[in-house]
Amino acid sequence: MPLVHCLNDIQAWMALNFLNINESKTEVIVFGPNSDVPSIDLGSLQPYAKPMVTNLGVKIDSAFKLDKPMNSVVESSFYHLRLLSKIKPVFILFRL
């Protein structure tokens, strides 16, 4: 399987340069027409296959649908707006 061989080459290169892959943070995504991970043989990468991964804070799902990432952005925004509404009266007191 070419993907597994590529990963082995990357691990070998990293070992030569005194680096390691953090397996607890390793995620694999397979893109396809279905929202579920297709049932293909990934070999040793199978435990890391996920329907949605996060890279640099951006959530990507296997069908490129934006509903889950957008929902998380909206949820986070409302959370921070609620926090700001709680400190608003404090700022008003200091303006007097």
C-alpha cells in the first residue's frame, strides 16, 4: 500500500533527524462522496481514520460539508459574546 509506505518513509526520515511523530495526535481522513469513512483497507492507519479532522483549528469533514465547522464557529462566537455581556457592567462603572 503506497500510503503506508509513504508514512514509513516519513517516520524513517524523522528518526534520522531526531524527530518523532506524535501518534496520539495523528489523524487520517479519507475524502469521498459519502459522509462516512469509506470501507477501504488502510492497514496500520485504520485506527487513525476519522470522518472529521482538525488542522490548524479548521475542522474538515470527509464530504467537505461546512455545517459542522460552521456550527462550531457559531457556538464559540455565542460563548464569547455571553462572556462579554457579563463584563459590560464593569466597564460602565469605570467610565463614571
